[in-house]
Amino acid sequence: MSNESLKVLDKAEKLISEGRIIRISPLMFYVIGDHGRYFVWIDHRGVKCNCQGFKKRGFCSHAIAVLLLLLRKKYRDTLEQGLRKRLQEQLEYMKRGVYPR
Ligand SMILES: [Zn+2]
């Protein structure tokens, strides 16, 4: 894992533990970030966030936090199997700091 992706992962864990991820519908979340408030949602291609970092790099701590949360046992079982697999793959890419678009 690169230094940068480790930092992003740490930030994502912190967002979760501080209760800053608010689920507003099954696949839509509101995230209270350090520098702003963002929407993170899941569509057929995977996770999206409306922050600048995501636009630039294709991943961010907000999107990773939502993936970590959604892939926890209590939510994971409610996801359709294909989508669950795609989200799992995206999380693995983001953890490595690479994200093919
Ligand atoms: Zn973001």
C-alpha cells in the first residue's frame, strides 16, 4: 500500500468511527468531511463521490468509508451479488491507491 492510500484509509476509518457517514437511502450517503459535506452514492458502475479529490483521482476517503461500511456484514447481505463483487473490487483498488477508469 502506498503512503497516500494508507492515509486515505485511515481517514475513512475515522469518518466511520466518528459517525460522520449518514445513510440517507439504501445506496446514498451524506458524508461530513474535514473540508466539506459530500454525497456518496452507488450506481450500476460502483461508488461515486462529488468531492474534488474523487473527480481528480477516482477515489477518496469518503467513497472508501462508504465501501467499508457497505461491505460490513449487516449491510453486505442486502446487496445484490454482482454489485457486491464490484464494490469489493473497487475497495481493493482504492486501498492500493490505483483506480482504473
Ligand atoms: Zn469524496
